[in-house]
Amino acid sequence: MRILFTFVGGTGHYEPLVPIAKAAAAAGHSITVGCRPSMLALVQADGFKVFGIGPDVADQLEVTPLLNADPEREDRILRDGFARDTARRRAKDILALCADVRPDIVVSDEVDYGALIAAEHLNLPYATVLVLASGSFARPELVADPLNEVRAEFGLRPDPDLAMLSRYLVVAPFPPSFRDPRFPLPATAYPIRHHSLEPSRGDSPRSPRPAERPTVYFTLGTIFNMESGDLFARVLAGLSDLPVNVIATTGRQLDPSLFGPPPQNIRIERFIPQADILPSCDLVISHAGSGSVIGALAHGLPSVLLPMGADQPHNADRCEKLGVAKVLDPVRVTSREIHDTVEAVLADPLFRQRARAMRDEIATLPHPSTVVPLLEKLSS
């Protein structure tokens, strides 16, 4: 079976596909990946045959000011960017790639809408892998009109109910109870364990200080880290005099030396795989990206969340409702508030208990490799 995997974004859109693609390759299937050119090196490092398809987003080289939350702006990016302009461009490129690869089935991340349109145009079965944990960001009413515009351009009938999004198989690497109940999983959904429970591609981190102290992991992801203003500095200052070990990752574009010599209790790196960090942690501070939030919960860890954009406010709201995190305003939060909030969450056993309940739910979900027989059945 020839499988074309596609994803439209960065690391957060790629990582959920990796264990499925590796399992399919181990089962003897031919794997090809289509991604934006700036992600080629990362995919090649995993040993996959990969092609760059557009549009691309160049790596941001300088940190920009942190913007106030604007739900309308984020909706507009998803509607006019992902569901209209990007879907149109990627559908064209993926059709050209399919002419060369001749896949039997397509597997894409859930907002790579162009891949779904291309697959329907070719009458190919396909599966989507969810990358937005709460399910309340990519709302059908938000993306229906632009998707139907692009469908018409590729000779497809209108799809007012967006059956396209769940027509075959929807792989959900998130616990079902985390999903916003207003947007339940479709009947075709197949929940699996989160990818942070899989072996990583990196080396295990060295604990910066004595293990008897709690360990805090701090990340702002791989996209919004470059849109964070002085947030890194404020958080690190708030953690500097706490009796905790800190492992902070800045992202590949951001040099840790910019923050000067770290305090004794803090280790700063560009990148360490979550699977290498989370098993030894007690709390996660993050931007509430889907991978970071569910990664923390997969290991039974509570969070302190600083949502900046995209689906992050939706995930943060869900975490708050489930009682597994405290949410702070990234624009206005002070170092003292970071200090006090981290201290409070670590001291309250209820946060840990609720996070561990989510961990136990995640642990019962099928392994990602069990998706492979479902793909084989779809393509037969």
C-alpha cells in the first residue's frame, strides 16, 4: 500500500502523524510525506521520503511583540488562510504530487484541507488526524463557505454539512473527555494514545539540580515562541527563586544565550523532545498548544497556561473547566504572578489528581500502530 501523509503546519501538525507513519512503514507500506519546504529537514531526519509543497512559511528570525488576544483575528487566519487560500494552493500541489506518487490512500492533519479536496477529486480514500485538541476552534460554520468555494474550483459538489471532514476515518490522538462537548467527535473517530508516550528521536535530558525538588518544564512551542515579546524573560524571572528545577526550551530559532547566564536551578535549551522531559516533570508551563497540553496530561501533569493565539485559548478554557490548569494572561502577567501561580498549583494536590485521571484515560487508548489495519481496510 502506498500512503501519502501530508501536514500543513509546523511541528505540532507533524508530530501526531509520526507514530502512524512509522508503524505503517514497519508493516511494509510505502510512505511519502508532503509538507511545506521549511519542514523538509525534520521529516527527512525521520527517514521518510518527503516532498516540499506550498505555500511555505519562512522561519521567523526575530521575536515580535506579544499581541493581545483577538479571537476574530485567529478565526480570520483559519477561515481565509487555511480554509481558502492555503487549501486552494495545496490542493493543486497535492494533485501534482499524487500524479507522481500514485498513493492508495491519503492521511493528513485535520486542517490540511487541500489534501482532502485533492483526495476527493481523485476519488481516493483518506484519513484525517486531529491536531486541535478541544475541537472548538475549527468550527464547521467558520470554514464551510471557503471550503465549498475551493471544492467548486476542483469540480466537487457543494458540501454544506462538511461531510468531507469525517467521511472515512478521523484519528484522534487526544482523550475523548478533553473534547469540548459542544463539538463531539464524529462517528468515524478513532481515539489513540498521544504521541508523547512514544519513544523520542532525542537524548534524555540531564536533570539540572537535585531530584528531590519538583521539576518544571517551560515551553512556548515552535511557532508562537517567536511572537512572545518579553514573555520568556518574565517567566524565567518568576521561576528563578522558586525551590524547583526548571527545564526551558526556547525553540530552534531562538538562542538561549539571549537570556544571559541562567540561575542555578534553570537549564535552557533550544529543543528537547517532550517524551524525554515529561516523565521526570511535576508541572508544565506552556502556551496551551494542543501538543503541549495533551503531552502534559498524558503524563499526569498539571499546567500553568499562557495562551496567545490559534486554538490555544480554546485548549486553555477546556483545561480550566477540567481543573487541570491555571490560566494566565500572557500580555499582562508579571513574574510575581508566575511565581505565585506555579507555587500554588504545585501545592494543590487536586490539580495533580485530576491530571492523573486524564493520564489514566489516555493510557487505555489504542496504540497508534492500530491505525494501520484501519488504513489497509480503507484502501482495499
